[in-house]
Amino acid sequence: MSKDNTKNTNLNSKVSVSTRDQAIDRFKKLQQKEISVDTLCNAIVSKDTTALSKGITLIESTQQNHISKAQELIEKCLPHANNSVRIGITGVPGVGKSTFIEALGNILIQKDKKIAVLAVDPSSTVSHGSILGDKTRMESLVRADNAFIRPSPSGNSLGGVAQKTRESIILCEAAGYDVIIIETVGVGQSETAVHSMVDFFLLLKLAGAGDELQGIKRGIIEMADAIVINKADGDNLKRAREAKNQFRKALHLYPLAESSWSPEVLTCSAIENKGIEEVWKLIQNYFEITSKNGFFEENRRKQNKFWLLQTIEEHLKSSFYNHPEIKAKLCSQIEAVQQHKLTPFAAARYLFELYKE
């Protein structure tokens, strides 16, 4: 190759790299560009999933300048919301929630439904990011055009993430998703939080893993509208049927729910896609009954009241701990309490008096 050709090749290479860098810079600037709330809302209502992701990111942001914009976005999206069914799914880690949700989601997509999956995900105490990473586990569902999957790291405040998840539901409904699935990790108080924002609460259980006895607890059983024994396949099929009978007997001990619905127990194999259709028929039956007897709407009204009070509590808590005087005095009061110089109650009264001033 001649020197001239070599020079031209090097020049073209430099031009190509320069053009690519310019394109990357333009893309970054575009990403960083502030989008008006009206523009974002219109894009969400137009079923733009990128706008929906940006909207949820805005909701999850703790930056003060984002909070007011997030509230404005929610208010603008609210008239387009409340047109979905909300399903909560819980179960201990390893029960197969993600596989089950993916199998159910794929069936619903075949029925021309639009599915949004919002996961209340536990957070890493080191990176504060999501541990479970549902997008990596629902490989086929995440590629579906009519599916949207969004994990939300719970951080240090379950109440906070639950509020943001509820607000994300509004955005998903405004974007045209008619089935919203909320997945909880099945540990701590997350079940109670998710139960308070869904229309149907499904408890996934395992057979043959000592899970039957763990499941017969008054709190979780009273919340469940259905119990589904997952992994009912292969050598585990017999144990799954036995567990189904045990749970049915346990459910008879509880009074009829306010919804007039008697919780049922089913078995399924999410990995073999068996029994999933029956679960959906059961859920549809629940919605038909509760819509006719008025419980569906009444439950939504009660949930709205609950979230009003819950949001007030969250705001008061945030306002208290961010108060300049509280920030200045809290550590010294904690130290005084730990050294038995002051009772916790006296320290709390002192701090509240500072806050009121």
C-alpha cells in the first residue's frame, strides 16, 4: 500500500472515530435533556415504554427538584388510570415466582392482554441496587412487545418503595397495561404492603420442602385469595397434591372473607406450563364475583384511604428527620439515651418540641 493510501486510511479512521464520538455525545445530551411533564405524560399515554421507564425513574428519584415533577406527572396520568386489574403474587424465595409470572404473562399476552410486572425487590446493603433482577430471569416475557417489567429496589424503607410502586401502577395503567402484576419477595412486611395495593392476592407455595406447615399462618392465609402449589411435576406431583389437600383443610378453619369469596387451592408447574390456564380462570372468576357484589370498588376505595394516611405518615417522617434542628440534636439525644442519662420517651418529647418550633 502506498504512503498516500495509508494516510487516507488513517484519516478516514480518525474521521469515523470522531463522528462516532460526536454521535455518542449527542445521544448523552439528548438523554440528559429535561423533558416537560406534559410531553412525558403524552408519551406515556401514547404507550411509549421508554417514556414509561423515564416516568417511573422520576417517581423513584429522591432529588427534591424531581419530587414535585413526579407528583405533577402522576396527577396528569391519573385520569387515564384505574382501568386495569392488579394482581399481587408472593411466596418465599425459591418458590418459582418469576417462572410462574412469566408463564402466566405469556398466556395473557396470547389473549391480547398488556402485562406490566412491578417487583418489590430486596436491595443490596452494599450497592443499594436490586438483588433479584427480574429482567434477567424472565427471558421470554421481557422480549414480548406487550410486556413491561420493572424491579424496584426497596432500599431502607419498605413503606417508601411501596408508595412508589403504587404510583408506578398509575403510570402503567395510563400507558395502557390492563393487567398489573406486583411481585413481592415473600419476606418481612412486604406482603402486607403489596396486599394493600392489589385486587387479587395470590400465594405461591412449595410441597415437600417443609413449606406446608410454614404456610399455615393466620396472617398470610387471611390475605390470600388463592394458594397455588408450584412445581407440581415429576417426583413432586404426589407431594403437591397432598399439600393441596392440607391447605384446603386449613382454609376451612377461617371465616368467609369480606369479599364473599372462598379462597381456593390449585397446583401448577410453571416450568412445564401446566395448570397456569386454570389459575387465570380462577382469577377471572374472582373478579366476576367481586365486581357483581360491589367488593371490587369498595376495596379500591379503602385502599385509597389507606394510602392517603400512609403517605401522610411517610411525609411526616421525612419532614421530621430532615428538619435542621433534628439533624443537629438527634445524635446527642441518641447518645444520652444509650448512656442511660435520658429515657427514650423524654428524648422523643424533646425532639418533637424542637420539630414543632
